[in-house]
Amino acid sequence: MNVSKDLIAASATPLILAILKEKDNYGYAIIKRVREMSENELVWTEGMLYPVLHRLEEQRLIESYWDTAETGRKRKYYRILKQGRQELQQQKRQWEMIHAALTKSWNEER
Amino acid sequence: MFDLETQIRSWSDHLRAHGNFTEADLSELESHLRDQIEDLETSGLSAEEAFLIGVKRLGNVDAISHEFAKVNSENLWKHLFVEPVDPQARQQNRRDLGLVVLFALLAGTLIKVPGWFGLGFDAPGADLFYVKNLSLFILPFIAAFFMIRRGAPARAWLAILAIFAGSALLINVYPSFEPHNTTYLSGLHLPLFLWLVVGVTYIGQEWRRCQGRMNFIRFSGEAFIYGVLVFAGVMVLGGFTTMIFQAIHVDVGRFMEDNYIIYGVCFTAMITVYLVEAKRSVVENFAPILARIFTPLFLVTMTVFLVVMVVTGQSPFLEREFLIAFDFMLAMVLGLVLYVISSRDLNQPANLFDYLNLALIAVALLIDAAALSAIVFRLSAFGITPNKMAALGENLVLLGNLAGLAWLYVQYFRKKCAFIKLEQWQTAYFNGYAVWLAFVAFVFPLLFGFK
């Protein structure tokens, strides 16, 4: 499905935070996870993920560290911080509120 | 044949050229790309297909670079002193810094050693000694720094050591008689010769190759600029120290003269070498920018000079000082041309600066031809001295270099040869400089009876 750019941008933060809440992860795996969770519907321009991650890091919602994978390759992992968890809670409430409002409006249409 | 490693490297170089990525960003993106390629390969694609799809999925480079620029706007300024991320590079970086400090201290102490044996700066005859030997105190350490960094084989260590030791021996065994012209000439030419030897250690194994030599030319330009800046800082710190101690009536002048200046110079040399080595891929080179700014200005000045010379019918002056001025002009022009060339992409078509370069060389050749004809005539009338011969020789060597460049430029504009020919000519010509510099430093004293 083609999702509008604005919507992708707006949903990126909560999606990333939610994925990192499961466990620490690196960029490529985060993208795979997004695809998995949206059943291949949500496809990101992969390069765009990293500026977003770096911005979240700057806002102290997440932090990063380098680690070596089993394959011997270095990977940059991201970990969610306390502030990030709070932000995720807040986003969750906002999205639920919007979702509820939209659902209601669509039910009334019928 | 598709080579994945080469492709990945040229892809990351392409990103790097955009300038908005930190090295950490690049290795993160590269790691992503490799994960992607591996996954695609397991699902049955060839390496080439996997690479193409992986790059495509990462998205439009301009757009990504733009996004990174927003996040990185201020980090990009701090680059040079960021510790490398991976532990191995970090360890190497620490070792290099350790070497810088150690070598600066060693070089400084080495300069002070003659003083302990009664050959301090004030001792009679000391000035000649230091004129001859100054380069031998610092340059060997720079050479050693590069050889350690490059992991040079024992054979290279021996060869370089032999050159330095041989130079030191020869130059100090030679006697020196009034008016010491050949000694001063040696003192002037030896550092330049040894700098080229340092160049061999900088380039390493492939010191005969064109690209390695071009890199050393780039390195030299940057090192000069950084050296001047660092040294300015050293002087400011020195002046400041003297001043605040004056305020409490403690005279540190003597200490500053004996220690600070010496160690300051050695430290400047070593830290400059380290910085330029570290910054290579990080910060845009400055020497080419300077060259581009001053090429048109020099061209205008020299053209006006040429016109005035012809119109007024004044022959360029015939004294040695003026010959040296023309040597300086040629060296200057060569420097400008060289640094414009050094930042040029080999495959890009001829641009404005190529034409400016040729014009600059042409004007310089005309001026020099006029000067030279007058001087050769005078030389035969007034007799030969080592200084005149050195100045004349310099002039001819530089003239040959520039004439060759002009000829190749013309060929290049007529599409008779590729641009790489110019670089090859220029870098090969450095053999000529090495020979000439060594000749003046080591053979001139013999020829002119050490006078």
C-alpha cells in the first residue's frame, strides 16, 4: 500500500521506539521488523531511517553503542531510554485518540 | 567482472564526497548495505543484483545526504579530533599521538646536545654548524613516523637510515672556507632533498608511482599551511607566557630561548605531520583553494610586468638577487599550477583553470627567457661563483619542468593526450629535483673548493 510521506514520517518515531522497547536493535533489523509488523505494507526508504535514529538520539530518547555481531561485522545498536519510554506512552495515547476519533467518524458515515 | 568490495568502496566514497556524513554514519550505512546484500544473496540473487537492489532500497543519495546534513550540521565541524569508533583504529591513533610527543621531545633534545659539548647557539662557528644540520634534527623523526605508520620493511629502514646518516656524515666532514658560500648552499638544498626522501617514506612501497607522488605533493601543501598555523599558535603561547611572568617580575626570557622555541618548533613539525595525515579524507584541502585564488592574480601581475618590460625596453636586471627573484617566480608558478592540478578530477573536461594555468606558465616562460638571456650574457662577463651557478641551475631545472607542462597542456587541449600525462610528467620530474638538490648539497662544495 502507498502510505503518504507525512504519515510515514509521523509514525516513524513511535514504531522505532516500540521496536526498541522489545530489545536493543540495529538499523537493518529495525527495518525488517517494521516490514514484518505491517505485513510488508509499510516500506521505508531505508537510508532515511538513520537520520531519524540520530535525531531521536539527540533528543535523548534512545542511545547507541557499537557491538560486533557473530559474523564479525560491527553494528551500531540502539537502546531505548527512560525518556523514550515516556515518549512512547504519550505517542500511544495520541495515536489511540486519533484512531478512536477516526473509527467513530467512519462508523457514523455508514 | 563484478567485484563486490570495490563496488561497496566506491559507493561509500561517493557518499563521503557529499560531505554530510561522519565516518560513523558511513560505516553504519555500509553495515546496513552488507546485511541487505547477504539477505538477498541467500534468497538466490547474484552479488551484483543484490548490490544494485540494496543500494536502491537505501534510497536517493542526494535526499539521504540532505537529511543527514540536517542532523549533522554541527558535528561536521568537529571531525578532526573525534576518536575513531573501532578499537583498532583508536589504538593506532593513541600510538601515533604517543609517537608525536616522543619524537618532538627527542628531536628537541637532539638539537640541544651540541650545546652540552660547547657548541651552543652563541659559540663561534655555531651558526655554520646549525645551518648545515638543522634539517637533520627533525626530518629523520618525521621519516621514522611514517615508516612506523606504514609498517615499512627492514630494508626500507636501512636504506632511509643510510641516506640520512650518509648526508650527515658528508656535510659535516666537508671543510668550509671563507666566504662559506657552498656551506650555505648545502644548508639550503639539503633540507629540500631530505624532504623528498621523507616523501619516499610517506608514499611507502610505491614511491615511484604517479598517484603516490601526487599524494605527497598534496600532503606537502597541507603540511605547509597547517605548520604555519600551528607555529603561529606556538608563538602566541610563548609571547603570552613571557608577558604574564613579566607581570610578577620573573624573567623567563632565557628559558624561553633555550627550551621553548626549540621544543616548540619540533612539536610544530610533528603535530603538523600527524594532523595532515589524520585529516586527509576529512577536511577539504586548503592549498588548492589558495592556488585557485592566487592563480588569476599572479597572472595579471605577471602579464602587466611583461607588457611594461617590453614597452619600456628595460632589460631585467642582471644581479644574482634578481636571478633569485626569477627563480622564486618560477617556483611560485609551479606551486600554483601544481596545486590546481592536484585537486583536479582526472576525468573532468578542460576547465577555466586549466587555461589559466597554461597562460600563467606561458607568461612565466616569456619573462624568464628574457631574464635568462641577459643573465647568461652577464655571467660570462663577470665570472662564475657557486651562488650564481646554483641560481642559474635552479632556473633551468624549473624552466624545464614548466616548459614540459606547457607542452603537455597544449597537447591535452588538442586532445592528443589524457590529463594523466601531465601528472606523470610532473611526478617523474621530481627525480630531477632530487638529483639537482643532492648535486648542489654534496657536489658543489667539491667543485668550488668548499668556499
